[in-house]
Amino acid sequence: MKTIFLMRHGETLFNVMDVNQGQCDSPLTENGINQALAAKEWFKNQKIHFDSVYSSTAERACDTAWLVSGMPYERKKGLKEIFLGTKEASPNSENPEYPYGDYFVQFGGEDLDAFTDRIYGAVREIAREDTGETILIVTHGMAMRRFLRAVGYRQEGTGFIGNCGIVQLQYEEDTFEVRKIINPAGTAQNINILGKFCGKRDVERLTSEQLQKKYGIAQADVMVLFGGSILAGGDILAEAIKEKIAKRYVIVGGVGHTTETLRQKVQNEYSQIRTENLSEAEVFSRYISEVYGCQADFLEKDSTNCGNNITYLLELLKENNLACESIILCQDATMQNRMDAGMKKYAPDIKIINFASYRAEVVQKEGRLSYIRPIHGMWDMDRYVQLLMGEIPRLTDDENGYGPKGKDFIAHVEIPEEVKKAFSELKEVYGEKTREADPHYASK
């Protein structure tokens, strides 16, 4: 049995220009180089080592093969992209709607069936003749789509495979089996899609002007900071208190899965603030007092998870006779959407204004993920990804989720197809890297 990784080249100048590339060529862009390095990093993290490397004769494929493997590679003409005749290097806008069929034949281009036979034959020849067990083959987008069709694999939609997309194949007894499709070059984009979905902000900035413009109020009745947030949440609360964004301020959070991280972050950065054995609410209270000279009106110190964060908060508001027609919720961006859904379940008549404690944008450079700008107290990248990926199953309204069809902890949340796709692709890169619920912090 052999494992073959069929891979598309990185982004090129013609890809950016939206030009038909075919068998003509253009160089990898800086982004294309970074995509190849991201794929290299993925292979490294998966501990995958190649016995052999093959490439189309196109420069864009050869450069990608070298960047990904760092190994000598063999060039194969049979792996080249489809020939488009006189439509080579023409604008994509001139093409008919996909699928193209044999549209390019009238311009001297390659017959689609002949092209499919060529690319399938080239890959099968490598699989048959190479004695290695793990093989990398770098080719082209249309070539990969036609190969997948030849082996009976059907993708949804157009079957488009992004730059440096990877198809993992198993080859045994002259038969190919598609094991999975991976998109390591799209990892940063997919993380950002999940981050934007989970980290709801209903106003661009937390100002009286924005509240007046959108909700017709200069102040919310209550603003709540949840202790699951990073330190940036404390900064936002302190600024809100200074600007009189709400009539009352509450910090919510006992001891949960993020508490020790918060204690250590504050202790390391502000040695004068003692955090040992403190609840999240107490840690944030000391933080805004010491750093900003302000304080919240109420602390809720007993809740241990997102569910009873909400129910205990509502009990606190009731016990203190706090009228609440409008409420600003500020939680860690990874959990903001769930907090919103929890409030909608238990207090559907309250006007909810979401303002996640930060907005993170992730980029991929030289194969590594990083944040575009620093965020106060931000999670390390692995933890951030783990938290985001843990949210999607919780927000999914099925028998395993937290919605009405599952555990019924939160109101129904509609998950867009774009988010589902991003989550699915991230699972192929990271595996089942989700934060499991800790039974120690379950509601009593």
C-alpha cells in the first residue's frame, strides 16, 4: 500500500490577475510562496516524510514542489495542466459558466477526455513504478479535478481545489482511494471565519454615539464582563466605565477552565496584584481597580461555565432590583456567540448588545500562523484555535450540541455554510482539536 499526496501549486501572478493559465506559466506570488511553506509546515507537523517527489514541468509546480519538500524531484510532462489553445493567458471573464466541457477545443485546446486520461495515466504510472511508500506529486487545479473524477470521487459544487490544496490518496492493487482533502494554505482564513462568527460585535465601537445610532439609547441599563475573557476584556470594561456606557456594571465569573490562565496572566504582568485563589470576577475587579482606578457595581463569583454565567447573572439582577431592558455582553471572542444564545434562551425580552472583548486577525507567513496585531493577554495560537473549534459543535443545534435539539442550554444558533466549511477544513488540518467540556465546572 502506498500513500500519495496529490497537490496543487501555490498562487501565481496569473491567478491574481484572473487569467487562464493552462500550460503557459507565471511565477508564484509572495502569497503563493507562503502557501507552499504552510503546506510544508503541515506535512512536518503530521510527521510525513516523502520517499519521492514528482512535479509537472511547469515552473509554478516545480517551485512549489521544492518549497514543500526541499528534495530533488522528477519532472513529468504528463502532469501538466490542460492545454487551452489560443485561450492560453486570456481573461477568465471570457470563459463560459463552469463546467467548461470541451469549450477550449475550438481554440485548439485539449480534449477533456484525453486530458483526463493523460493526468490519470501519469499518476497511475508513478504509483505503479515508484517503489516508495509515501509520494508527493505537485500538479494543477483542473488536473486534480479530472483525476478525482477519473477515480469516481465526486466533490460538492465545482470541486474547486485551492492553491496548495492536498488530496491524500491510498494506492493498493492498482486502485486509488481518496482518504481526505486538506487545505493548509487556507488555515488562517478559516480561523478568521470562525473567529468572526464566534466573536460577535453588534456595534463597531462601544460608544454612546454608536448605541444612539443603532438602538436609540445613550446608555445601556447594564454592562457585563464575563471572566472567561482575556485581559483585553478588562480594558474594554474600564473604558466603558470611564465613558459611562451603562448605568450599572457587573463582572461575572467564579472558577472555571480559564481561571488559572487569567490568574497567571495578571500575576505575571502586574506583580502587585495578588490573584491566588481568587474568582475570575475578583481578579478582573482588582485589575481594573489597580490599573484604571475604577470598579464595577456588582461581582458574581460563583458561576463556573457559560450556562450558569447567564442564570446566576439574571439572579443577581433580580435580587438587586436592577431594571434591565438593555444589556451589553462582553465575553472572550471565542465564546461571545454562545453567551448571546444563552441570554436569548433565559431572557428573550432583554435587548442584547454584543461586544466581544477583542477581534483577532490571523495571518500565515513563512508557514507559521501569527496575529496581525498584538492583543492584551491573548491566547497562544494553539489555544485560540482549540477554543474556536470547540465552539462550533456546542453551537450546532443537533443531539450533541447545546441548542434546543441537544442539551438545551442555549437558544437556536444558525451556523452559516461558510462557517461549517471552514470548520470542516480546519478539522482536516488539526484533527479533532476541540476543547472538551470539563465536568468539574458543570452546572450543579
